[in-house]
Amino acid sequence: MQGCIVRVLQKAAARPDLLLLLLAAACWLAGALVGQAPRGRFVQEEVRIPAQGGRQTLAITILRPRGDGPYGAIVLNHGVALTEQARSAESPALLLHTAAAFAQRSYAVVMPLRRGFGATGGGFAEDAGSCIAPDYRRGERAAASDVLAAYEFARKLPYVDGSRMILAGQSAGGVASLYAAAQAPEGLAAVLAFAAGRGGDPQRHPGVPCAAAPLGTVFEELGRSVGAPVLLHYAENDLFFGPATSRSWFGRFKAGGARAEYVLQPPFGANGHYLFSDQAGIELWLPAVERFLLRHGIPFDRGDQRA
């Protein structure tokens, strides 16, 4: 199911018409059983939590090992599709395979849908505006607010070790994770940012996002504020954020003083931007995560769950 939805949403980003939305729905219905985590291995829950001082609720999916824990927790954050129609179709199902890889290593994975996405609904809160004069700080504050609401919820779950929290995300979700980390939430052990960035458009300007320099300034500011170790992971053939851009952003982040590592994965598929969310990419990014967490003394052992 995941691959079907990803392919349809990629096409919908370029042609957001009714037919593509119907195709997305068909993929969802046809693969509904596949999109569920394997029964017996994990517990999967759907909850809603308050956000924005109770003015909004966020839809959250939890995937965790069976048992009482305590487990570390990973707040796993989705990216941003290019169209409103595609954002309304956003679902944690796109990251279930990824979440299962973490759950197999004794982590509870909390996947929030931010405002303007999928079942959460509401207005799109993190729009930075036009590429001519983007206000990335405003957009990231809004995204990070939702991420932190999910983080605090996760940290207080009875089966979670609140001193072993990880923020993780793909694409715009990676930047939102970094912005949330800059607020120094209690218990944060690390940040995993995959294909992190904003402003990419593989059809109009492949590999070269608009307004990369202003976002670089934000990366440098974040580098001065994020205290936890950070892994920035990209693929060489990312058609949203090419190597020159991702290296530049990493350099700005490090210049701010961050404890950060950069991995540039060899080309993956037709567009390496989706390495983290593609089931076939797990065997490629997971070793990098294992090495990174080991270097920083963060437990990431394979539990008794079996793939």
C-alpha cells in the first residue's frame, strides 16, 4: 500500500486533479490490510490529543512493542506535500514500515498529523509564504508547536522512559523536528533528520530548492540552540534538495555550534528524497542510525520483536 500511495501522491503534487485523488483512495482501500502493522508483534493505537491550548486536536498514531516497557520514544514527523489535496490525504500509513523498524528496537513511535494534514484537518499552519520573501521562522514555529504537543504527550505515556526521547522526521518534518529540538524539550536524547528541508520542487527546479539561503540562516540559528546530537541524512539523488544544498545547510548548522553528523547516501530509486519512507530504503538508512546512536551511547538494540 505504501508504495502505491507514495507514487500517487508524487503524481498528485504535479497534477492535483480529481482522478488522482480517486486513485489515491483506491490504493488505500486495496492495500488497507497491508498498511497495518503485523498483528501480534506490535500495539497500534489511534488517539487525539489537545494542542494550541485546547483550541485544536491532533490525530496521532502510536506503534509500540507489546509489554509494559519502559521504552524510549520516537516522535516521527511527516513531510509536506506540494498541494492542499495531497496534504489532506496525508496518513501515518506512509511511515508505518519506518515506525516498525524503530519499534523492533524497543521504541514506542508516536506519529502526529500536524494542523492542515489528514485526519487532523484544519488550516495549513506552517506555510512560510512565497519564495521571494519566505518567513521560515513563522512556519517552523507553527510546525514545532504541534510536534512538541505530541512530544509532551509521548513523554508522559506510562510505558515510555521520558529520559530517552528522540525527535525524527522526513523532509519538512525533519526541519520541524530540529525547530522543536531548539526549544530544549526535557528528555531529548537525539534528533534524526532525513532529507530535511523546505522549498523543494522536483518538477520546476529539481535538486535546487527556492530560497535555500534564507533557510540556511535558520539552520545556523538552530545550530546555536539544539543541544542534542543530530544526524542529517540525505541521498545523492534527492530531487528536492541536492547535495550542494544539503551540504550547505549542514555547514551552516555546524557553524552554529551543533553536534551534528552528515550522511550522503548513494542514489536511491528515481528520487532519493523518499529513501526514508520507502520500505526498501530501511536497510540503507538503518545502519547509519545504529552507528550514530551507538556513538552517543543511546540504546538502540534489537528487541525480541522479529521482522
